[in-house]
Amino acid sequence: MRFALLGLIPVLAVACGDGDGGNDTGPSGPCDEGPATVDPGVGEFTLEVLNGGESVNMVHGPQGGWHVDTAALIGNTGDVVQIVPSLLLTESGESIAGVGQVAETIALAAYDDEICEGNIVAIRAYVDDVQHPAPYSDHICSLEGKEVELTLTVTDVVTGDSGSGSVEFILHIDPNDADLCSQ
């Protein structure tokens, strides 16, 4: 029995190789031709790539916090990436989301092996970077109509290659919570 098991080792080694006797060392082709590309957008269920200047809702989450559901079309990576969103107020440069936020590791949806491209949705940028003496709701209401810059930073978990993309948009309170700011 020992000989039968040892006899399988060369077969397994060939099956795991790249066909020319070497070992696969990672992606080759379009996936390793430069930094990751990121076309930022928003969306909880589907991707809406943003061009800049659009209105985007800030969502009141089920645990009481606020967030923006970010999304992106990501290229020149493998199918698993780490991503970190951040939001800056363009007027002051103040960070309102992303400081200390842990990178999410996620498999890209609709990944195309030929062009090394896929997308992600529902990556939450938690609006919690700023500590204000006023009630949190006052801070949230003060963000209504403010222009922010969303930056999504992506890292390929296999190659370590990274890239980022940014877009500016106007924040709005989710219409389902608009009464919070009218009090």
C-alpha cells in the first residue's frame, strides 16, 4: 500500500504545475500589468459608478450608526481584494469616515478572468471619525448637503499590488430619516 501512495506523488506534482514543469507563482497576463484600478461608486445591492457631483444618501444603520454604502469597479487584480473606504469633507479636509476602519477582504462579484476585473458593493464607510460635544444626531444633520470625497483603496491579497480611486459627491440624509434633522 505504501508504494501505491508514493506512486501518486509525481501525478499530483504534475497536476499542480503550470504545464512546463514549473510551479504556478500567481497571476500572469493583464492582472500583473500595473497597479489596481478603482472606479468608485455607491450601492448596497448594485454598483452605481459615480462621475462626481451626484447626490448620495447617508444611511442610518440598524445599530444606530450612520454609513455610506460604497461600491466600485475594480481592475488589474485577482478575484480577492482588501478594501478600505474613507470620506473627507472637501471644504475642510476633515475625515468623517475611514480612520481606523479595518480593511474588508472580499471576493469580487462578476469577476472576469480574461480582463482581471470585477466589482464590489455594500462596503460601508462608517461616519464615525469625528467626536463632537453636541449630540451625534446634530453632527449627522450638519453633514446634509456637504460635499465629500470618497476614496477607495484596494489591495490584491495575492500580489500585494494596490491602487485607489476617488470621487466627490454631495451627502444627504436618507429620506427615511429626514425627520431626525427637522426636529
